[in-house]
Amino acid sequence: MKQQGAHPGETEGTPDASSRPDTAEGPNTAEGPNTADPDSAHIDEVEGDEPLLPARVHRPSDLMRLVGGVLAVVVLMAIAAFAHGTTSGLEQDINKGTGQAPDLLIKIAGLASSIAILLVPVAFAIERLIKRDGLRIADGVLAAVLAHGVTLATDLWVARAAPDSIQEALTQPSPGDIHALTDPVHGYLAPVIAYMTAVGMSRRPRWRAVLWVVLLLDAFSMLVTGYTTPFSIILTVLIGWTVAYGTLYAVGSPNVRPTGRTLMAGLRTVGFRPVSASREETPDASEAGDRGRRYFVTLEDGPPLDVTVVDREQQAQGFFYRAWRNLTLRGFATRSSLQSLRQALEQEALLAYAAIAAGANAPKLIATSELGPDAVMLVYEHSGGRTLDTLPDEEITDELLRDTWHQVRALQSRRIAHRRLVGDAILVDRSGTVILTDLRGGEIAAGDLLLRMDTSQLLVTLGLRVGAERAVASALSVLGPDTVADCLPMLQPIALSRSTRATLRKLARERAEREREAVLEASRQAKPARAEHAADDAHHPVVLEKADKKAVRAEQRAEKRAIDEALEEAREEDLLTQIRHEVLRIRPQAPVEPARLERVRPRTLISFIAGAIGAYFLLTQLTHIEFGPLIANAEWGWVAAAVLFSAASYVAAAMALLGFVPERVPFPRTVAAQVAGSFVKIVAPAAVGGVALNTRFLQRAGVRPGLAVASVGASQLFGLGCHILMLLAFGYLTGTEKTPSLTPSRTVIGGLLTVAVLVLVVTSVPFLRKFVVTRVRSLFAGVVPRMLDVLQRPQKLVTGIGGMLLLTACFVMCLDASIRAFGDETTSVSIASVAVVFLAGNALGSAAPTPGGVGAVEATLTVGLIAVGLPKEVAAPAVLLFRLLTLWLPVLPGWLAFNHLTRKAAL
């Protein structure tokens, strides 16, 4: 990174001005100077490493429009599916209104729109080709082809698989053939819309007017003649629009960002005579994306300048992060998520003038100007100096810290919030004066909340460089104890800047690694004593046989105590806690409870979304059920038995987990966690949701993170082994039921061969092998040491393995009871066959990416039961009842248990 105060020609690694002229050209690049005039040629030189701008950029605005188009399509489909009366009434009103139109007008509109829909794109293409902009035409053609494919897929889906309500909203009987339906999406109109949007016709006023006229004429003629419906027209426009912006985001749009030469020309228009400009590298930080490109500019007659160039692409960066902050935080939202260049220019200029008027040291803004329609520049007097992040530790004196607080106090005296007091926003010039930069995100007439946030942010920024004690002492000497104490409720990660939170997370990982090393070192030191004790016992078999169990337990307790002491010695307070303690020494009565800054917690939002997804899947499953025959034919005694077996499975799951956890964990709460897992698995793949929930539960129960992961991994590993062994055993028994010679069934042989082929494929393909090894290693890391701890307690191991066997038995008996609820003695199958079908379906459900294995499990169980001889009329309702009892009905109690454990801080 270049030092801001260094001259470009003197900065290490900066080439001479004549070594690399700015060769990047763009649509807004100013015309080059007259080469016959050497002075003019020198003016347009750009020193330093001015990187070539990419020919194409992926605009966040295109992505936002793509997401908006997809959401609009989803909303339209939802209205068509659930608001059938509204759609029918709308169509009737439109048909009644258009039915009174004169026939001559209808014919003229249809003819004009048919001709224009072909001529307008061709005319625009010719105009672009004349101006040598063929890449836009290529983008438009690609978007048109993709839109045509999407329309064909949509037509096929509506005709064959869509609900009747959607089909009725998008189609109607064709006027030419009452037995045929109109097209749900117009195959020629959507590609034309995608083409015209991708080539940029909507950004040109004249062409945009022609586009709207053509679309309205075509929609009018199609509606009047009865060849379409209003929803079909809207869906066609949305598909064309969405596909166009998706194509533009995927392939990129032509780059119109101004280059260094454009900057030089813009400076001349506001009265400066620049000699050269050097691009200054900005820190690679997540928050620096929308701060603009910075140049150091030398003039023919005057001091140098600092120039910031902001364009639309940089303005759009960080949109989703700002939108999320505005949604989730209360009272102090960030600046507007969508801010025009003019608004950004006015805000930064206002903050610059207000800061200087308040008496703070800030860069002096001397000129502003637009650089074409897509960029602006702000010209400051050159400040020089180095940022706080680049200063050596020995140069950060107490006087420098106090000077920084004086600048912040000057801002706060006029109710100005900086909003970004991080290290690279604090500049120290050659004389040691502190200058506050990056005021662009600030706010005037700020409330107390924002001012207190600035104080807490600067405390953390300085604490990261000089420690909590010096940072708090310097703040107290300038602001006073009351002001500093009032900021303690704001001292929480969510109130800090994005880069500061990243730094604190990095420090937390380093502290955790040091604690882990201390625990491992204590464990290694305890091993020699344990090995010596074992060697002494080996020389005395009688002593070994009559070993005192109390002594063994005492040795284990001593080892655990040594590990806990090592962990306690290695434990370090985080910076925020250190700052709180320093402030509380001066003001013991200061408020320390963190303020509630979140409007919506991420966990609450995730729970809401997960509940909506679960309700959607549940409703889609229940809509296809005929409850009358199902209830009439059921044997309610067996249904009750199936309910009991389903409920007992949660107790068995708790046993299977606690059997691999040597630490003491409450059993009732563990059962509640397994019930909560029935809600989690409906919104996440079964192999992912259960592991994450159990790991989190053990951590909250007091088990250290690494040991919690190892315990869950050990449970999963043993469960996988038991599953495979039971599948082979029951499959073998199933094969011997009809073949007493103990010949394995073809199903078992085929399954083994399939597994063998999959193993060979995975091990032979490097990508797959690396993927599997990485996942397995991360899942089962530390399992072996954990199993050694479990083996020292045989009752724990018996509990774990017994719980796994009992869990499988509960599910098998639940499926068997469901079969008996709808069958009779002539349609029954053996328990071994039911077990094979369940184990196969459960394995497939764990591998399926759908929540709870929806779709895959039902299909596997139904096909499997039919394959073992169960009639379809019995297999289908039996599988439905089984899935209702084990997947869908437990969702509500699972959701209640999940929220209860969350409130109790157990999850």
C-alpha cells in the first residue's frame, strides 16, 4: 500500500510517469490530447500502476433486478394458484372492456404490433452495429435464446404438471380451436423483451418509448382477440426481463468506469492544470468497496491534490450488506442502501464542510464535478501523512491518542457522527496532527446512539493498537468518565464496523488455538505418569487384577483437574471485556448490559423462514391425501401402536447420543433436543441438521466445542456401522426366507456390488476423493481419542449402542404397525423385510439433499414394500402414515421444543 503522503515518484514500487501511460479506454474516456503539443501530451499522463479496467463488469444492480424478477414470478404464481376468484374476475372485467373495441382498431393494432415486434429489434441492432457496439447485440441474442428456452420449459410445465388454478390463470380456450388452449407464455414476445432489455434499449428515451408502444399494442391485440390472459402477458414480460438481467450479470456488462485520462480531462474543466496523476492503492478490506478510487494529482502551479472518483459500480457495492443492516438494526441504520451518485456527492461534500466548521481536522474539499453520466469526482487539498494502521507502535504516543479524541469531541460537539472510526480513517500528517478522513458515511444532526457508537468504535480501534488500558485512559482524559461510561452498552460486535468485527473474530480464533495447545500440552505431560503406573502394574499381575478402582478414578480426576487448570491459565479475556473492566474501575456503577440493537435477530429470521418452508412442504403433502377412505379403513389399535413407537424413538435417540458423551448431560433435556431435531430436519438435509443441532446442544450443555464435535462424530460413526451391519443381516435373513439353503438374495448381492462400484468411482476420481476425505475428516476429527474416553465407561458404550439398536427397532416397528393398520393377515410381510425396506429408505433419505429426505424416502419405502410383496393399496397409505408420524406431525412439538431450548440458552 502506498503511503498517502509520499510523492508518487518517490514511493517504492511506483514506476516513473513516462513508463506506463494510462491505456485503459472506456466509453466515457475523454479524447486524447493533440500529439503535436508536447505539453498537452504530458498533461494526460497517469503515473503509477493505473490498472487496466476490465472490459466487462458484473453489476450488482443486474443481480438485484434478477432477484426482483424471480420474486415477482413467484408472487405471480402464488396469486394465480391461491387467488382463483381474483384471477377469474380480472379476466372477465378485461374481456368485457376490450370486447367493446372497434374491429378496425383491433386489426390495425394487431398488424402494427406484429410488424413492429420484428422491425424494432432489427433497427436497434443496425444502429448499434453502425456505432461499433456489436457486443451488446451478442448479449441480446444470447438473452433471447435463453428466454426462448425458459418459455418452452414453462409451457411444458403448465401443460403437464402445474396445478389447475395456475393453468386456468395462464391459458384459455383458443379462439381458433375450442379444444386447444392458448400458450401460457408467448414464445416470441419473451425473447424480444429479453433482447431489447439486454442491449440497453430501456436506457435510451426514444427507443424506450417505441418499446412501450409496441408492448402495449401487442398486449392489447392479444387480449382483445382472446389469444392470451392478463397473467400470461405479465408472466411473459417478467420472464423476458428476468432472463435478460440474469444474462447480463452472468456474462458481464461493458465497463463504463472512467479512467485516469477521464479524470485529467475533468480536472481541466474545473480550472486545474494537472501534470500527472497516480492511482493510490486502497486496503483490501470488505468495507472499502464503495469508498472510490483515489488519485494523487500534481499541478503545474500549486500544491498537489487528492482526488476521489466514485462511479455507479462502486456505489452499488455492499448493497446487500447495507440492506441487511438496515433491516436488522434498530435506530441507527446505515446510509441508504440505494443512493444515487448525486446524493453521495452532496452527502460527502456536506460532511466535509460540516466537520471543518466544527473545528475538527478534516480534508478540505475544494471542488466537485461529474465525470460523465456514471461517475463523479471530489477534489481535496493534499493532506499527506500515514494512517493509524501503518504507523509503528513506537510512534503511537499518548499525545497522539489524545489528539484523536479531541477531533472526535469536536465532531460530537456539533452532533456529527463519523460512523467509521477505523484505523485507515485516522490520518497522521508529518507534523503529527491527526486528520479524520472518510467522512462519506457520516451523519449530521446525529442522535445520542450514533455518537455513543462512535466512541465505542474508536475505543476498540485504539485498543487493537495500544491495548485497552491506554485506549480507555486517553478517552477518559478528553471525554470524561461519564461520556466513556455511557458508551459501554454499545460495546458489542454488532455495533462495530465490519472490518473491526473481522479482526476481533481473528483474535478469538487465535485465543482458542492457544487454549487448545495448552490443553494438549497438559494431556501430554499426564501421559508419562499414566504409562509408568501401567508399567508398574504389569510387573505385578496380582496387583493388576486387584487394582484399586478408587485410585484409577483419582488418577483420572487429577488428570482432568490438570487440564482444567491449564485451560484456566491459558484463557484470555477478549478486548471488549478488557475495555469494560478498565471503564468499570473508574465508574463501577456504569451500565454494562449491552443495548438491544437488533430489530430482527438472525436466529429469529431463520426460524421464521424454516417454519414457512416446513409448512409449505407439509401442505403440499397433505393436499394429495384422501382422508375419508384413509380414516375409514384404518385399524386404530395399530395406529396407536405406531404412535407409541414413534414417540419412543426420541428416547432411543437421546440414549444413542449420550452413550458417547462421558460428561454429565441432563437426559430429559437431551430428549427435548431430539424432539427439536424433528423440526430442524424438515428445513435441512437430515445428515446436516441433526449433526449441527446435537453439536450445538452439547456445547451449550458445557461440553467443550472440540469434544462435542468428537462425540457427535463418534455417534455418527457407530450409527453408520450399525446401519450397514443391520442392513446386511436383515437382507440376508430376507433372502433365506424363501431359500433355506442360506443363499444370499439377489438384492443383497446387487446392493453390495453397487456400493463397491461407488467406492471405486470415489477413490479413482481425485476431486471426489478429496471431497469425501475432507468431509469425513472434519466430521470424525478427534473421534478416536473420544472413543478411548468412552471405553473407560462400559455402561456408556452399552447405552450408546443399545440406543442405536433401539432407535432402529422403534422405526421398524412403527413402519410395521403402519402396514398392519391398513392390511390384514393375507397382506402382511415379515419383520426382516420391513427392516430392509426401512434401512434402505433411511439411507437414501440421509443422502438426499431435500429436507428430511422428502420425496426420496417416500418413493423408496413405497417401491420397497411393493417389491417384498405388499399390495400398492396397502403400501401407499402405510408409508403415508409412517411419514406423518415420524416426520410431519412432530414438526409442531419440534418447533415448540426448539424455541423452548433456545430461550433456555440450551441451543
